Amino acid sequence: MKKQRLYMISLDAFGAKDLAYARTLPTFKYLLERSALVEKVETVYPSLTYMAHTSIVTGVYPKTHGITNNTYVQPKRKSPDWHWYAKDIKVPSLFDIAHEAGYTIASFLWPVTGRSKAINYNLTEIFANRPWQSQVLISLWSSSPKFVFNLERKFGEMRNGIKQPELDHFLTAGIVDTIHTKNPDLMAIHLVDLDSTRHEFGVDTKEARAAIKRMDDHLNQIITAMKEKGIFEETVLALFGDHYQLDTHTVVRLNQLFKTQGWLKESKAGMIQEWDVLAKGADGSCYIYTKPGVNLADVRNSLEQHSEQIEAIYTQEEAADLGADATCSFLVEAKKGYYFVSDSDGPFLEEISRAETTAFHKGTHGYSPKKENYETTLFISGPGINSNARIPSARLVDEGPTFLHAMGLEFPQAIDGKVLATLFN
């Protein structure tokens, strides 16, 4: 079987609303003119990066693939561990299927790929989360060590830890080098600068537009390398967002509320030690977990007192129907402008300063995919793709099946997504 080369480029926090500005930039304009377009793509719920990226490569919703939040439920930890490792995914991924078909795979910061057995050249998205860990060592341990060591040796001076935009500059240099030296059959790329920028400055800001402009330059470098290698015309190139963001003005601490109700206790250091009811934030939404014996009607009643901040309260069954964690007791959705954090150490509501630097997000995600003007997008080009195809809407879970179809492969398991057949000749 002839292997069909595929490059998947995830533009973190790039929304359908960004297309208008993107079309004014040279590389985006060039790509959009030669691509089929799915204008609006519905993300998953809660719409967080790790859940979204795992749904893209599995074709199923979070409750099925097992990544139902970015981080683990670890209330005793100030900084919970993230789902960095591929072993957390409960179903075969696009990487597993391509690997079995003999594909050479390179991955750059694609979430939930740590220590993947399927990926040949892997630079994992991970950070040192313990005082004794070093960023370089944890990256080497979770990734392909020789590959990452060489990237560090060649381009390490471009990087400033995991800070942006330097990290995406380092990433792009590594991608260009990998195209020339490794020429993988499948490339998975995750550009994160825009997401970080929107968290720090807000959604529709001059800083966000500057980040999209930097993204345009990164794409230009990647395409130039593909053309120099002579592989551009024969590669299926898919570019897509994972979620959009919304501006925020207030942080909500539901665990502070639960503390006043006597449902959880803190240590002197302000860490949650014991709990009967626990809020696990997912930014624009929040999971509520309860221990056996808790009266759920009391918990619901407590939440209903805060309708100014909470838009919807979903039961366990409703959360599962939405594709979210089927083990939660409730899933609550924030009203626009509000978002949830997991700590209990601070006021129930805390206003976010727009004027100065803050630890809080001025823009964020995690909200329901049904929120207005919250869709992301997908454009795809290359062999077998009908560049004139235009689809008004699809779902994130449709992307993986569609990408595999472009490669002549398919998922072995039952999936929630479907192949977007209209995109093909």
C-alpha cells in the first residue's frame, strides 16, 4: 500500500471568527484559496485542549476516550498533573492505526502523547510539575530522547522554558529540520502561541492578532520546507482549531462555596484535605464530584442560588449525553464572562483586572460547544481533496475519521464521528 502523507496542524484557540483576519495574511490566504473548508466546527465539552486533541485523533467524545479534563482530580495538589501520557487514552488513536500501517510519525507538542509507542519522533507537551524536576529531563524522559536531544542541541537557544512566543519559534525550527532530515509520513503539530496570548490579553486584542500573524509566518516556514523537500503537492495538509476562547471578567471558586457549606476542609496551607463535595474546574465549565451519602438535591440547591454566574446545571446523565465525564454528579456551565477555578483559597468571586498583568485568564475556553460564536474551523488540501468543497458545519469528532480516510485508513472501533465525504473528489 502506498502511504499517503498527512500533516495535521492544530492552531490552538483559533476560531471560525478568526478566518476573516487570517484571509488578510499571505500564508493563510494562499492555503485557504487551495483548501476545502469546513467553516464552523463544533468542539467537545468541556472544550479544553487535551480533551479536544484526543477527540480529534480518536473520533470519539471524552467520556469514551477517557480524557475528560486537562488535569487529574488531585485536590491535595496545588498544581495537579496533566494527562500527558498516551497510556491514559482508552481507545486506539489515529497514531496507533498509522503506526500499524507502517507510517513513520513525528509529533510536536501534540497533547496526550507522552511515551507513545506509536510515534517515532516525539516532542511531548509536558512541563516540570515537581520541584525536583528539570524541564529538559522530563521532556527527554517522556519524548523520543535522541530526537529531542538533537533539537535542543540545534535550536535550544531559541527557547525560553515553555514561554511563548519563543516556544513556537523553537517548535517551527524543529519542524522544518525534521521535514528535511526525517521526512515523516505523518506529522502532528500543535502551535500554542495564540492560546497563551488570548489567556494573557483577551480574545480580540492587538496581541492576539500579532499571534495570528506569527502563526502565519510559522506556516510559511513549514510550507517552504515542504516545497524544498518536494513533498508539498503530494501531502494532505489539514489545519484546524481545537476550541475558541471568550473574554472573562470574574473568577468563580465553587470550592469556597462548598467550604462554607461544610462539604470540604482545608489544611493550614490552603490545600483541600478532605471533601464530600468537590468542584473540579474546567474553566468555562466545572465538574462537581460527590462522595456516597451526599444529598444531591442539597448540592443542586446550593448551585441554583448562583444563577448570576451559572448558566446551566447538568445531571450525571446529561453530562454523559454531552460526551463529558460520566462519573461526575453535576456539570455546570458558566455564563459568559465567568470561569471556574478549582482552588478554595480565596473569595467565591474575584474580579479579573483588565488593566494589569494577572495570574487569571483574560480570555479562556472550556465552555459548552453550543455557546454563541464559539466554533472553531477546519481547512484541508492535497491529494484526493476537492478544493472547492465548502461545508457550513461539522464536529471535532469528524476530523479523525476524515484524516484517516484521506490516508486510506479507518478506525477499527465504533466511533462518534463520521468521514466528511463532501471534502473528497
